[in-house]
Amino acid sequence: MPVYTYRCENCGVEFERQQTFTEEPLKTCPECRKKALRKIITPTRVIFKGSGFYATDHKSPSGDSTSKKSESKEGPSAESKPTSSEGSTA
């Protein structure tokens, strides 16, 4: 259900209310009891993560922050360690 923000044009109070799409908009202010409420149009916050539309859809382990932490705790990888032939001079 969407959350709508209302502001009273009489007393200036601003509040949010969770309502269904089919509910009628509120008209009476809960503070001053006058019929001066107006819906405030606010931008919707959408977060896109990963390749899926939602953060939980087909989440790949590459985007998982716990896998990155476990790699750093293990120390340097085998690729960064010099081998015996690289470390010695001939």
C-alpha cells in the first residue's frame, strides 16, 4: 500500500498516511478539524540493485558484501604471493 503525505493549508501540519489506491483522499485535518488537507506529490524512492529488478531477484554472489569480507580476512590470494622461481635471482 502506498504512503501519502498530506499538508493542511490552514494550520500547516504535515503527516503521512498509508492508504489503498481505492480509498478517498483525506479532507479533514486531524489538528484543526478544517477541510483544508491537500495531498503532497513527492518523488518515489526506487533502488535498483544487481541485474534483477528487485534486490532479492536473482541476487548474484558478486554483489554480496559478506563474500567480500570473507576474502579480505583470508589474507592475500595465491596470485599475489611470489613463487620460488620469481623470488630468486639467477
